[in-house]
Amino acid sequence: MTDKQPPDILVCPSDHTPLAAAEKSLLSKLNQAIAAGRVKNRAGRLVEEPLEGGLVRRDQTLLYPIIDNIPVLLIDEAISLDHI
């Protein structure tokens, strides 16, 4: 799923805007920050595992992780991109 655009039905559960596949450069930056222990999800839990992919909200402020090729579209699991 990370190599293709997600289906149009996938939207942000918070504001219902479309989601797009995260660019590899963004995932690389995010995984570096995860390795450094600087990334928390919206629930405040530290993200400890590198991401294989993600879906980014149109405004580029949130990323929903893709784990085992399954998009995790839970608001608490979203990762803020404000500091990345």
C-alpha cells in the first residue's frame, strides 16, 4: 500500500479530509526521530517501532501509521508532523 495512492474512501477520522500515502523522505525523517525517542502519538505514547508506511492528512499535520500493510486510522494513534 505504501507504493500506491490509497483508495479515495480513506479519510482522516478526525476531520474527514482525504489521506495520501506518505513520501519516502518523510518516513525516513520520521523513523530517524523515532529511533532518537522523539516521537509520540496523539495519545502521548512513545512510538518505538519504525514505520513501514503512513497516510498523511491533506494539511500535512498528521500521519496515520501503516502496520503490517494495514492503515491504523485511530485518532489516538496518529502522529503529529508539526515537529518533524
